[in-house]
Amino acid sequence: MAVNMSLTDAKLYRGTAGSTPTTEVTTVKDVSFSVEIGEANISSRASLWELTEVTLLKAELTLTFNSDDSDTHLAALITACVTRAAIALKIVNKTSGQGLVADWKVTKMPTEQKLESEVSVSFTIKPTNYNGRMPSWG
């Protein structure tokens, strides 16, 4: 599923797990958001063609920040990672646009320390059902 997000209109919001995120994350450098649909083979021996049915939706969010000790959004994501806690995030294609709101868990946190650029921290984040809240699109 392609989500049309222009550089200036896309918005990312953060909040406490279980709540609707309302604080805009303005310090994020790069955002990558993807939605995939799983698939199951439903063919039988009588099928002439391989038949497919769609299954579960899968979402993944990758965020990159420049390392900054005073960045509260970066600190919140680092804390969520090392404590394995959920964090509420909402990503939309514009201020009043459509997107995914969910509680998320950090699954990766690589740090890049390149010779000729600023230190950066990235996060790979996937939805969870923390507190029984399912991800929702809207």
C-alpha cells in the first residue's frame, strides 16, 4: 500500500501508550513507513493456478534522529527500547490526514557514527496490542 506523504505535510505524533498521541515530533530527521499485507496460498490439487488470499496487515515505521541529549522525543524512544515499553505514535500524511495510530514497540535501535556526519540514532518500530488497543487507520 503506497501512502502519499510529502516532506512538508507528513506528521508524526507521540504520546503515552494507551492514549491518542497529540505531541508532534518535530525533531525526527527521516521517516519511513510501510504497510504490507500478508498472503496465504489457498490452492488445491484441483487448481490450475496458484491462488492467493490476503491475510494480516503488517506495519513498520523507521525513524532517524540526529543524536541530541536535549531531544525529549529521542529520549522517550531510547527509554521505550531499553525498557521494552510501548509508546503511542500516530503517523499521518498531513495535519488532518489519514494514517495509523497505535501503540508501538521498538525492535531495533542502530546508531551510526560516520566520519563526516553527525551521529544518528534510528529506530525500527512495529505495532503491538499493549493494553488491548489494536492499531487503527483513520
